[in-house]
Amino acid sequence: MEKYTCLLVEDDAIAIDMMKDYIDRTAELVLIGIAIELADVRSLARNPMPTIIFLDLIIPPGETKGFHLGELPESSYYVIISGIPLNLYKGPLPKGRLYELNKPISYEGFSKCVETILKELKLENCESTDTA
């Protein structure tokens, strides 16, 4: 079974515990880090580059030195885990593939979203193997 790395960007302790539990229940996912400030995201999203980033849109900035979400890698899949629907959010968004889970997040909603992403990843892996 292939494993996919993920990063959690969230500042609420209860939401962190819940998302860690959901990620731990999913055998294909490996949590490589948790960012509670925007300033933490830059370093955690690069080494190694996570396949999936679970991203709360509103977190404290910290010492960002000009870093913003638009600088995140395009190759990652982004699951927006926010109380703000994407169609109402006016700030910068990452350039990768976006999925949306509105808070409060149920395990069923999480599972359905992650299954969709895992199917796409497996399909991509099959296609890249076929062309090699």
C-alpha cells in the first residue's frame, strides 16, 4: 500500500486533535507536520513536499517575512478546512488542486474527500507508470 504525506495547517487545538485522529485512521496517510502559524508553513511544506495539505484559511501569521498561501507548491492537493466557504474567501489561495471541507468536519466527510484524492493519486501513478 502506497503512503502519502500530509501537512496540517490549523491553529485550533480541538480541530488539530480531531484532524490528527482522522488522519491516523487513514492507513494511506502519514502526517509529517502541523503548522499553527502561517510562518511555520513555508518550511514544513518544502522538506519533504507533502502530497496533501489540510489547510485552515484563517491562522495567525507569525513572522511570515512576506510569505503567503499563493507560494505553496502547485503539485500538492489542498483540502481547505475552514468555517469560511471558498466562494466567500477573498484572500490568496494555493495554486494546487483545491477541495473543501467546511467546519465542523465529520469523519464521513473527511473520508469521502480523502478517498476522492487517493483515487486521483492512484490514477495519476498508473498513468505515469504507463507512459514510462
